[in-house]
Amino acid sequence: MEIVGSSKIRKDAFDKVTGKARFVDDYKRGDELYAVTFRSPRPHIKIISIDTEEAKKIEGVAGVFTYKDIPGVNKVPLVFDDYPFLAEDVCKFYGQPIALVVAVSKEIARKALKKIKLKYKELPAVFDPLEAMKKDAPKIYGKDNVFRAYKIRKGDINRGFKEADVVIERTYRTNYQVHSYLETQGMLAEPSIDGSITVYGTMQCPFYVLDAVSNILGIPQSKIRVVQTTTGGAFGGKEDVPSIVAGHAALCSFLTNRPVKLIYTREEDFDSMSKRHPGWINIKIGAKRNGKITAIKVKYVLDGGAFATLSPIVLWRGTVHSTGPYDIENVWVDSFAVATNKVPCGAFRGFGQPQANFANESIIDELAHELKMNPLELRKKNFLDIGKKTATGHLIKESCGLKKVVDKITKISNFNKKWKDPQNKKGRIRRGIGIATSFYGVGLGAEGKFLEKAGAHVQIFKDGSVLVAVGNTEMGQGAFTVLTQIASEILGAPYEVVNIIEPDTTRIPDSGPTVASRTTVMSGNAIINACKILRRRIDGVVRDIFNVRGKVISKNGYYYAGGKRISYFDAVKECYNRRVKMAEQGFYRVEGTTFDRKTGIGDAYFTYTYSCMVAEVEVDIELGTVKILRFYSGHDIGKAVNPKLAEGQIEGGAVQGIGYALYENLVLEEGRIITNNFTGYIIPTIKDIPDDIRVVIVEEKYPNGPYGAKGLGEPPLIAAAPAIANAIFNATGKRIRSLPILPEKIVFQE
Ligand code: MOS
């Protein structure tokens, strides 16, 4: 291989660093209108009336729309259909959309917004998921406020605890995390000449947006075109919620017959868009003296917010991974996604795993402490490996590089020596080291398998340039670069002449969402399936020209066969002369994942990525501040298609994980977010992250992945917080069981 495995320059690098890239708010149509959103002023209300007459009278206002103006169905289509595009008789969270104002300028639209008169009655609200689960709690969803519950029952939990020499039980909590993408949510919708509608915007999942626009307008999907514009970060925050923004923009455009832009301010983005779920996790774990874990019992509660959105699926991923990358015979898990009167939570890098992983990897350290064992040795006694089974009973048969990753990371960090002998155990400034591990099911898994597919269209032009269309999106993660490399490798076309067009729902079949670290495997395989057909045709022409049989090899822009060579460009020209079909479709889908909802047993995902992180910290025990001195992050990803990009993903995940562990603190009062911008909500800057982030990549090939690749997008964040918490314990003897680890928690804990 010459292209796959080499660190090609990102396809989007030049446009992004020079400012040439156009984000949705950069598009100008000349005759566009601007929409703004009128939102619930309280966390739980019964709407008595919405009076829009005064607002409509303001000059320059083109329309004020409520649910009554929706020609289609007033439901955001997702796992459940509980979330209305615009509120009808109740609002369940502060900031829930009620009406839309469209005007010739943003300023006029905002002025008109203030003239909308809402009469309402306050309803009792509940903000804590454990409170919401109680019998007499205000009802937000169904009879019990539970959106979804899962369980895992493996082995005999009572026998497992009886066999244990040591049993401990602890409770952990995690707070929200905000995606902090630099580009806020935004859409531009415009009517097209044939009566259809086009929606441009920042998004991860064009096909979710397509479903949403079709729903709200009540028009066929073939009359809608959704195009992703350059997307300034997402991290899960542009998975489902762009459907709401797009639905609103499309509604306004449809009703005014004009292009309409809807761009969120930072504050309204904070107030109303999805977040990482706060989590509550209780774990009981038992082990033999020698460190073999005999039983684990987990209760996992996610604070879902006012509507279900993706909570059921986030909960499922969290549940399947909640006992960590360990082979444990007796497992009992109960998990719940619960409704509260707060902003709906959704997808965020790790998708239900970071919360559970913080608890699980913290209690492993606590167990090691009780057993007076080195936490690395305890982990090694229990790790998953080929021939071992996950919590859901999935027998690992291939591609498990966990031990390799752990060995490399602990070697380069000198973990054992530093852990045994933390420097500066006394005095104000103390140093320590901590470790955490994780595994990550690649793709949507058994509970999302009906979406697990992807399409690709590959076209080779007369001049040899290649255009690839895929249904998955680039959001900064490097997908288009990696996918280009795969196409280029198979076709034998130079990397520079292969390009990917922006995702467009009219060009490509539904490829599922761009989430769950699935794009390299899914779109990569779809591209391979298309390119293989094209390559076979080219090879046939090459053999024919040289009048030889046997294999055609591509290298450095040439095809070689029978001792002769022809350049890629000449070969393509010859294909055109012979009227060879030079465009092809590819499709890929995954079969075989299973999950039994009664027992929680099944082969939950098609493959897993394995990770290990080590943090070295310096703690000021008077101020409670934590400095990360060095951070080590290793991952078995099957194959690094582009090692530099993989390294970038891993470093980015470390930074986001450090923010989650130490700084990011969303504060709410009565369901309203107080820290709703970057002056109140602190994310790490370059000053807060270690100079030294060391990356390890292990390549245990996944046979069905493109060139053996698995997935990498999310794992680099997951184990960061527990590695840091464990390092703080190693340095100070203080065990912090809630995130973020704010200075006051360290100072005031005994
Ligand atoms: Mo992702 S958090 O599955 O967009």
C-alpha cells in the first residue's frame, strides 16, 4: 500500500486555514429573510395562549409562525416521536421552541420577538433524575418518567459475590458536557424552481435532516434536497438537533417562499441544544484476593432532559460497556434514561460511555486499593482478550490489541515505578500517576442495526480526476481525507486528483448517521465496493492494451502488467476511448449483531476498539488545582489509514477529556443554564493542556474493515477522566467521585 497508511495532507486543510471555507452563515442569497426563535421562559408550563398579532404588525416582519402553521407532522422524527418542532399546549424545558419570527433582518426579527405575548400557567417541575423516578414526582414522560430501561443478566450474581474475598460498593456522578463546537447551529433553506426545497447547513446527519424536513412540511422526500455545508465542529452535538433547526428554517422558507437563514446565538445554542447526559452510577464489585473479579453489579441512571431524543441509544451503549474491558463471569446491570425538566441531552463523543467509564475505572482503582494491589496488575488479571467474553457474553474472536496497548502505554509512561513511588507525597505540591482503560463497540450496534449501512458513488472523469460522493459527513474529524485515501489506493489514482463532494441527499442513498466512529468502516467499505468494480474494468483494459494476463499492479501513478507500464491518466483515456462505464455505486451493510432485551446478552457490536490512558498530575492541595504534566493515550484501531490524522484525533480527545475531568461545569438554577457561554463555561485552552501528549497506535487488523481499520472518533475521550481521577488519588490520597473535579472538591475532601 502506498496511500493507505501514509499521512497525506488533509483535503480540507488549505480552505480551513486560509479562511476560504464557507460556513452556512457565509452564504448570501440577496433576498434572504432571517428567522429567530421564541422560547419557553420557564422549565414546565401549560400554554394558555400565544398572541402574535403585535409582532406581525412590525414593519419588515414576513411572518410569525406557531405549531398551527405546520402543514405536516409536528414531531421531530427520532427514536420516539415525543418532541414537537413547536410547542402546542405544554413546554417541558426552559428554552423549548414555541414560535418562529421571520423578518428582513435579524434586528427586526428580534424586536418582533419581544412583542409576542405568551400566557401560561406554571407546572411543577423536576430537575433531578433520581427525584423524577420517585412515585409522586411530576410527570414529564409516560407513567414513570423513564424513557428506556435496559438490563444485563449474565451468570449468577449472588454466587459471584459469595466467591469474592473483597466486595466494595461506591456511587459516582458526572455533570453535563457541552460540545463547544466553534460554529453554532445554523441552516439556510430556500425554495427551488421545481417546487422542491433545499436545506444547507451545519450537520452530521443529512438523512436525519431529510426525515425531519419531510415531516414538518408534509412533502415527499424526493422533493427535498439536504446539503451539508462546511461544519465547524460537532462531536455529537450536530447529530440529531440540526433536525430541529432545519425543520424550523424549512418551515419559514416554505411559508414565505423566500430563502430563510436561521443561525443560533451562542447563548441559545447552550440553552436549547443537546449536551452530554449527567450520569449517576452505583457499582458493587467483588474479587478474589488474587485480583480475579468474580461479580459486578451496576445501576446506571442518565438524566435525559425533557424529551427522549437519542437517550435510549446513548443509554444502550453505556449499558453494554458499563463494566469495562473486562472478562467478568457474573454481571448484573440495570440502567435507566430518565425525563427531567431540562434541556434534552443527546449524543456526545463517547455516547453514554464516559460517564459509566469514569465510575467503572475509578472503582477498579478503589478495589485495587482495598486488595493492596497495583491497579495495573488488577486490570491485567481481568482484561478482555481473544477467547474471552464481554458483559453481554460476546466472545471476542479477533482483533483485540488491549494488552499490547496497555503494555506500550505503561512502558513509555514508566507507570509502575511512578505509581509505587509518587514524588512529593508530602507538602503542598504533590505528584501522581493514574491509569484507565476502555473498549468501544464500533458503529451503531445491535440496537441501531437497521441504520447500519452506507452508500458511495465514484465517478472517474476523462482527465483522470475522480469524484467520490458519500452519505457520511466531514465535521473536522478527517473523514474525507481518509476516505479519499481509500479510493485512491484501490483505483491507483494519485491522491491529489481524488476529491469528495459535499454530502447531498439527492446524490447518494441513505447512509445512516455520521456517528459512532463508524464512517471509516461503513463509507470506507462502500467506496471499496464501488472502486473495486471500476478497477476491474481498468485492469481489463490495461491487460488488453499489453495483451497480457495476470495481475495488474498500481504504483506511483502507473499500472504495471507483464513487465510493461501505462500511466493512470493514459489508462483512463483509453477506457474512455473504449466507452467503458467509469462511474459506479457501492453499498455496504453489516449483519450479525444481536442483543436480547430480556437478558442483555448478545454480540452487541461487529468489532471493538481498545484503549488505555495514563495521566501524570501535579496537585496543589491548598488551592485544589490540578496540572496535567503528561498524558499518554493508546488505541488499537485496526489500521491507521492516516497516522497523523489519527494522532490528531487522539490528542483532541485527550484535551476534551481533560476539560470533562477538570474544568467544564454547566451550572443550572431551576432548570435554567446559568453558565450559557464561554465566560461561564470554561473549556481547556492551550495553557491548560500538557505539552506532552504521547500517542500510541496499535494495529490489530479487523478482517472486515477497510485495510483492517476499526473506528477511532470517540475512544480518545472516554478513559481520560478516570485516568486523571486515579492520578489525583495517587498523588493526594483523595478519591473524587464526581465530575468535574473542581478545586473545592479536592480542598474540602478529607
Ligand atoms: Mo456521535 S456522539 O455517535 O455523534
